[in-house]
Amino acid sequence: MADDNTKAAVCNGMAKLFDRPDLADFTIVCGGTQWQVNQIVLSLQSPVFEKVCNGEFLETKQRKIDVSEHDPTHVESLVNYLYSSRLCFHVEMCVLADKYDIQGLVKLSATKFELLVNSTSSPAEIAPAAAIAYEAASVTKAIRKNLIAHVIKQGLFSYATKCEELEMVMKEYPEFAIDMARAMSNLSSWLHPPTANPRQFKCTNCAKTFDWYMPGSQAAIYSCPGCEVPFSGRHWRASAVDVPALAE
């Protein structure tokens, strides 16, 4: 946790530097556009930029690099990436891709986010990404689903582990709190006191398989943790792998 919090603090610090041109000590030039940047940020993020900033090149002496052979919009995206949280970047790319109806990029951004969020346990890093996702909730369903699942799985928000960063986002975006409550309620519905070993179930809608205890109520509704489609306890009992269905 300490390592993740340190990384989050570094990322947040770099993001703040982006808004402080008075602290800049290097310039990236592309055509008629210039970006006032920081050598430490470039060096930490890119081995190539590190050599440019600390080598014996003309760019090193001038504290400036010209990349006019590239498209200015691409360079701007690169600079934004260097200064932003990785999680936030993928959420922002998803929102941008949806705006221009680039569905392939929408899916790629969601996939990249899922892979990255699973590697962090820092609420300080997750909270800003959650805020961006819920600001554009209509286009970030997959990202929000992965975010909620990760927060619950890692126990980042519970009665025992208070988290001011996530609480602040929930207060600003109540839908986040509602989604968390629904997900935790759905999870608790599966937590029937174990009277036997867990069984493997297979969802008849999405074909996802998962291990859990046999539902305690035949009439109660339990949602699939994969596709979230609800089925009765009787249905789930019939869908259990290697478990005989109940007699009618």
C-alpha cells in the first residue's frame, strides 16, 4: 500500500507541475506550438527524453527539442500522458473516443483501464479516475463496472477502511455511492453462511464460471457477477456445475 500511495503522490505532483509554467525548465516545440515542461518529468517517464535532457546534444544545451515532424495533436496527447495519472488518461481517452465514435478505442481504453486498475491498491490514485468516469457516466459503463469491482475486491472502501478520497468523489457524484451500494448488496446476497464447500456455477447468459456457495433461497434473486443478469436461486442451483438440479 505504501508503494502505491507513493506512486499516486508522484503522479499527482507531476500533474500539478503541468499547470506551473513558471517552474518549467525545458521546451517541446512542434510547428508553431510550444509546451513548457519539466526535465524531471520527461526523464522519469522516458529513457529517450532522459538522454536528451542530460546528454551532450544541442537540445540539451538549448533546453529545447523540436519534434515538428509529428502531428501537433499527437504531441499534445503525449505531453498530457506524461503529466497525467495512467488511470485518468485511459478514462479520458474513453470519453474522447466516444465523442468521435471510435468504438475500437473505447473498448481498448476500457481494457487498458481494467489491466491497470487491477495493479493498484491506492484509493488516492483511483479516486480521480472515478470522478472522471462518473462525470461522463453515460459513456464509461465498462470502466465504472471494473472500478467498482476492484474497489470492493480489494476492500478499499468499507466500514473498517475509511477512505476520504473515495468518500469525496461519492459526495460529488452520488451515482458512484449508489453503484457501490448495489454492488455490495449483490455481493452480500451471495454470502450465504457456508455449510459446505463452494461450488462452481456457470451463468446461462454470459457463460462466465465462478466459485461460490449454494444460494440459500430458491426464490431470492441473485445477479451474475459477470453480466449482472439476475436469476432465481432455483435457477442458479440448476446451473451449478456437478450439482444435481432440485427436483420439481
